[in-house]
Amino acid sequence: MKREDVRNIAIIAHVDHGKTTLVDALLHQSGHFRDAQLKGDCILDSNDLERERGITILAKNIALMYKGVKINIIDTPGHADFGGEVERVLRMADGVLILVDAFEGPRPQTRFVLKKALECNLKPLVVINKIDRADCRPDHVLSEMFDLFVELDADDETLDFPYIYASAREGFATHDLDNFGDSIHPLLDMVLEKVPAPDVNQDAPLTMMVTTLEWSEYVGRVATGRINSGKVRPGQRVMVIKRNGDHIKSTVDSVELYNNLGRAPAEEASAGDIVALIGLDNPEIGDTIACAEKPQALIRIDVDEPTLSMLFTINSSPLAGQDGKYVTSRNLRERLMRELESNVALRVTEREDKDSFSVSGRGILHLSVLIEQMRREGYELSVGKPEVIRKKIDGKWHEPFESLEVDAPSEVVGSVMELVCARRGQMIDMTSSESGMSHLKFSIPARGLIGLRTRLLNATRGEAIINHRFEAYKISEGEVPRRANGVLISQDKGQAVGYALWKLRDRAEFFVGPGADVYEGMIVGENVRNNDLVVNAIRGKKLTNVRASGSDENMVLKPPRDMSLEAALEYIEYDEYVEITPKIIRLRKIHLTENERKRNHRTTTDE
């Protein structure tokens, strides 16, 4: 049976192609919201990190009514590092809006999310956005999308995909490039016409997969998913089927359906609805909620494995505990275990020392977002250098390779190629456009990407656009060049003195300024040479009672390098940590004293 009163659709796109802005336009023009509800830009990016970074990290659900039909809209992340979010929420949809920039065309993450959508057999609708741009090329982009569908082995029916042109920022959609119109309604009409209504069996036993988990301090875990078959009501007895096959009886306390920007309690939800269930006994993502009498498990969510691992440990520096609220290994363990409940692409393994954990994810951005969330919650921790996860296949070590795409001004193409090829990247393709930009495509080991973004941005004066996605596991290549420069290491604890830094100015670029708290083993700057150097950053100028005109030199210091969390993670070597507190990010050696570092070096060399 078809439920003609419901449409479930996900919106997928490359980063910054206007996906969240389009959802905002749909909300504004649906006519079901008060102006006060729609204040501000990018309504769905409610997370502070999302607003600051301008990207969607967490999938979100909303619902709007249009011509008597309830349209459930799922806003999904566009970055491959959050692919775990994309893969599971697509399970709730029957169709996808594929949003593409009318100038940039399909990009690496467009390919990534479209491939996932086709694997789920979802009906694709293409929206070519930003046609109000002066440099837009909508017809060329439409051809590029067709070529992308062909590359992904789409069948003949899928290749005949419906499409529409739009400007999310200006709030209109049109099928005619000569007549823009003034409404987004043509897009909504296309959704009603082209997205298939859910094919459901409401009389069958209940089955629903948990695709999203939320936590409420009032009601505990809230399990969200799409009802596959049957119905569910408050007070109903159900069976929760776990990963290991265990069947746990539970009771649904409350049923909530998505309504506008939030959820509203409901007396009943049936097959085809996206619903939130409250009161279940410890549900996990991928669990099946089934009828208590005839429980039947659905196929669990299968997401791509992590490719990058990092060491998370307690903050053991001399300045530990000054900023943070949660500083113990128990606090760290509880927080990471809680993250596992909702972050399906994450893996956590406790180390033998019980104070540290191996945390694996889909990329530096994936893990850095977790770290940033933790520091904002009041956690202190130290993090080691990112390492790729290798696999042994047919007796040989394989490592993950990434498809890297770089858009850069044509005059700096030589520098880009030099940097990438030095990290064992191999050029696959290069094209140039009339705008003076070149598009370069490489295949590169994932470990070659660590630290590459910062270098590419420096080499291109910040103009490079860098994207990458997982390609495949291949036989491990040779060594990748490490950091070229050594670091300056503080030899004592105290506050950095301007005079001491000024005396060292010819030897380094500093990470700290005068008055900054430093300690023995802390990294205070980058050496101009390739060796590490222990320095006294707290030495003051000796005072005398002799003064002569012009004898004192004018001390002028460059501002210290301000490192972002991602830049710090990419910068460190294997014998270094990034120390993270709610207020500050510091770099340090793992072994703080010079004797400990020498002893460790001898031990490592002997082994």
C-alpha cells in the first residue's frame, strides 16, 4: 500500500553548495512557521561548531506540510569525514535532492553521497543551485551530473533523472532559465510528483531500525528511525534486537512525530513515518525495534571502516587541571563511551595503561570535531599524532589511499604538484578553466594528507580548494617526508619573557608570546633548522644602574603563530602531544625532561 500523505526525502550535497540554505528557504515559504521561529541564517545548523565552520556535522530531521502532504526532510552532512551520518540517515528516505553548485559542478563529496544514495536505491532529484551567480554555467553542470551518474553505473531509468534550477539564497526554483520566478514551490511540486510515496504494510508486525540517538536529561535516550512495517503506540510492549542477537523486552513510553522544526507527541505512528521513541531500554544505533510477539530483525547498518587513529590520554602537563572540569581517565572513558552510542563511524579501544585510548575515525576533521566538542564541555586531554590504519591483505601490508582534488590558481600549479608528489601523490588528471583556475586530481596515501592542507594553503596564499575522499586500500608505499623543521623546547617553568623571545627571534617562529605560561618540555616555537633545541624562554634582562643614550635596543617581536586544532594535530610528530584544555591549545613533548627524551631515544634506537 502506498502512503500518499507522506514523502521522506534527504538532501545531500558537497560542502558549501547551499544545502542548509535551501532547507531554510523551504521553511520560510512553506507558510507554517512564525517569523520568530525562522530568525537568523542556516536554521538547521544549530550546533555551535556548525555555525562557526559553516558545515553540517549532524543529520537533522524536520517536517513541513505542502498541499496536504507531510514532507519529512533530512539534512545530511556533506563532508566525507561524517559519512557515518550520511549512510545511516539515508535509510529513512525514499528519495534524495542532490544539490550542485551551478559554477563548481559535482565535487568529490557530491560523488561520495550520490554513490551512497544509489546503493540505497533512492530516487534522485537534481537541483542545480546558485544560478543567480554571474559566473554560473547550469547547462554544463547538468551535463557533468549526467556523466557522474554514468560513472556510477546508474541504470537507464536513473539516468533519466528529474532536475530543476534554483537559487536557495534568493528563494526561487524554476525549470526555465529564462524565467526565474519568485517562489521555491516548483521544487516542492517536483518532490510530490517524483519522489515515490512510501510502500508500506501497516498490518504487518512492527519493525523499525534505530538510525539516530539523542540524549535528554529528562527522559534519557530518544531513538529515532523510520517505521518499516506495522504501527507503534505509547505503552506498547516491543522487543529491542541487539547487535549480538539478544532480544530485550521494553515498553514505549512516548511516541513523537516530527512536526515543523520540532517533535510533537502522537497517539500512533505507522509504517512510513519517521518517529522518535522514548522509554526504550538502552537502544543503540542499528538496533531493530520489533513486535514483542513476532520479533524480526532488520539488516543492520553497515558503514565504512575508520582509516585514521589517534591516541587520547589524560592531560599530564604541569599546568593540568587549571582550566578543565573533567580531567581524569574515568571522565575521558565515560565521554568516549557515550560518543560511541551515536557516532557509528567511531571506534574506541582502551590501552593497557588504562589512562589512554586509541580513537579511530574517518579523518582529522571527524576526530577534531569530537575533540572540540569535548573541550567546550570542560574536558582536558592530550592527543597524539594521527596515524593511518593499515591492514594485512594476502600477507602484505596495505594502507588507505585517498582521491585528492585541488582547485588552485594556474600560476601556483607547480608548487601544488611539488608538494603533493613529495608525499607520494600521483597525478591522475589536470584541467584548466577560463577563470584562471586549474583542477588537479591525485591518488595519494592517506598519511600523505596529514599536514598537507596547511602547506597547500600557504603555497597558494589561501586560494586552494582542497577535497578528498577514501579511494581504496593499496600496498603500502615508502616513507612520506616528515616535518622539515625542529622545534624550540622550553627548559623551565614560568612565564615567557619578551626579552628572551627577542634574543631567539633569528632562530625561530614562536607559538607563544610574552606573558604566556610555559613549562619544561613545552614546545614554544619552530626552529629554523631541522633539529630540536632546548631554550630558556623565561630569562629576563639583567638590570644595572648604568644607562647610556641609545644603548637599549628596540625589541620588536612578530606575533606568535596562532594554530587551530586541526593545524596542531597535523603539525606534531610521534614524540609529541597536543595539550587541549577549554581555554588553550599547547604543543609539548611526550617526555618533558631532556634526560627522559634522551633515554627514550636510546631505547627506541636499540629496538
